[in-house]
Amino acid sequence: MNRVRAALYLDFDNVFSGLYKLDPDVAIHFAEDPGGWLRRLAATATTDGERRWLVLRCYLNPAGWVYRTGPSEEQPRLYFSKFRPFFVRAGFDVIDCPRYSSTKNAADIRIVVDAVDALSADTRYDEFVIASGDSDMTPLLQRLRRSDRRTMIVSPADAAEAFTAIADQVLDSQHLLALVQGESVDLDDDTDSEVEDEFDEQLAAADGVPPTAGQGEAYEAFRSILTEEYARASEPLNMASLASRLRTQLGHSVSDSNWFGFGSFARAVGSLALPDLRMSQHLLWDTSRHPAPTAAIAAPRVALPDPVERLVDQVELPRMPQHWWPALYRTLAEYARSQRFNLTQCTSWVRDQLREQGLPVSRNAVGFVVRGTSYGGCPLHRQPAPAADEIATAFVANVLSRADAAEVTFSDEEIATVRAWLGAPPDGGTEQAGR
């Protein structure tokens, strides 16, 4: 069996802090069980065989910290040093990187030096995995490319295009959260093609399912709930909404077992052998009772005002009609109000809700807004849940902040145009939030 000789360099402060802004629970799981996501990463987005980790380095500031998000009798700060033993036990070489100044530690330069040293080592490393969203390391990726080495970026933030464009693979926040939670990491989330053939192939690959898959009380509860939902459905069932409801009803048994050993919701559903079952990427239905769903709505090519067009080019703002933005904020607010936050579920659920309204917003676009809202100071996991206006204000502030960091300058009139197009409340001001 071919193995890819790989080196992983993790800027802990950068990745953990970014994840913590998006989903504190998942960030802590990332830090307390590095061995779990490391094993899954070994087989993620690679075509030449699993990665063999020859180098595992974690660069961590032991005095670093984040504020705890919930009420607690403990100290309000969560220190990174708490997580050091977990990485040591997972086989990482943990390198302490205290701050050299009030804003900068030595992690990025240490990663650059160590990776360049590895290029001249006796062992040839096939792939370098850089876990950081720090675009200061763009020259490192350029150097690795010149040496004909494959590169992967793992980043919880919307890293600069100049950084991500050089890499062979990019795992963004949505992929990273899915990886940590043991969910399927789909690098092509926005395809609208039917996946029935792929689903059939997955079910045929029974040799890949552990012998114990599907056993236990939780699986029987899953069987009972889903069979009843399927039998009483009067129309095709939305996969994302159904999976979300089941997660809520069945609790940790779903994530702890990764869908009862089947690895995905679709495979777990297929294991039930429901009569006349048919599935697409978004829906499941009974061919004897339900008409086949119509094809997905195609997103229109929309003309944008000049300052908004510049944001699309410079910060990868999703290209969407003006009236889509308020609907997206309202749907995000509804999700935050009604469900426990999970980024993977959130992007699927919101996308599917919007498509039912005739707005074909992609999962990537939803994820972009969720990340912008979080980095703008209004995370969806906040309690009480944010309202649509709060989401819009935080997101637009973050977009303008990113534009400023990318040296995209706007006049006051152009800022007003951007705010109007993106649906920011008129009293939101122009104050910019940091990433």
C-alpha cells in the first residue's frame, strides 16, 4: 500500500482561537483529542494513499488564552497550556512559542524555518500540511512549490487568496469542524449533481463497514424514528433537516459513533433498507408514493455595483442578488434561535431552507457569512441568539474590515452602497470589526 510521507506544522494559537470564535465546543474537542482528527486527516483529500506522519509539530504559546464563552465559576480565561499534554500524548513535538511582543509570537517564523530545513533533510517529504490561517507564510508555500512538494492549508479563517491559491488543497473552517467531529469532509460541497450512483456504490462497499456497525440501542432508536418519518412523509424529506432533528433527538450517540459506524447519514439511512428508497444530494423519497424532485434552481449571474464587485474580486464575497442577503440573515437567525449551533448542519440547513424559498444560496456562501459574523463579534452560538439585524451588522463590518486589510479603499458613498447592497441596518454605522 502506498503511503504519503507527510509533515504537519500546527500553529495552535491561530487555529484554536479561530475555531473557538466559530464553535467553542468543537475547538475544545480539537484540542483535547488531537489523535482523533489526526487519524482522519491522514485519509482526507489524498489520492496517493494515506499519509504517514513523519513530522508532527505543534507550536503553542503556553501563556496564551481565550475568554471562556459561558458562565462559569472557574477563572474567565482558558489557557492554552491546559491542552499541551493532549498533543504530547498524540505524538506531537510541542514547541513552546511565547510572545515576543504584545501581538506576535514566534510560531510562524519557527514553522517557516523548520519546513525549509525539512526540504534539505535526507528523507523526502511528499506533502507539507500547514495548519494556520496566517498569510505571512505565503513565501513558505511558494518555496515548497518550487521544490515540487504538495501542500495543504488547514485554516479556520478566510485566509488571503494569495495564501490559499498556492496550496494544492485547502481545508477551511467548515471542513475542519467536520473533520474534528468525525463527519464526512466534502471538498466539493456545492455540487448540485445527483449522488444516487455514488450512494449505491457506498452501500455496495460493505467490506468497508465495521462488523459492529449499526448495533446497539441508539441505532435501534435511529431505525424507529427514521422509519416512522419515512412512512408518514407526504413529500420528499430534506436530508439536512432530517439529520439535524435526529442529532437533537439521539444526542451524542450520533457523533460519538459517527452515525453508528457507517460514517455518514446517507449510509446509515441506506442500512435500514427502506422500501422504494431513493436519494439525492439533498432529499430522500419513496418512489412508490412521492414524485421525483425537480432539478435544483440555478443561481443567476447578477450584475453588481462597482464597490461590491471589487469585494467579490478582492475578498471573495459571494456574488448574490441584493434581495437574497436579508433572507439569508433571517434564516441564520432562525437557525440560531431554534437549534444548537453546528457549522456543518447550519450551512446545510440554511441552504436547504433558502432553496425552498426559491433562493439557490450555496453552502460555501452560507459558511462565508457565518464566519464573517463570528469574526465580526456576533457568533451564532451566542446566547441569547442574535437577531437578523445583528447578524447583518457584524457581517458587513467584518467585510469592510477585510477590505481595509486588503488595502481596498472606498469613499463614504461607496461604503453606503456596499452596506445597502448587503442589507446592513441603516443605523449600523461604519465601524469595522476585526477578523
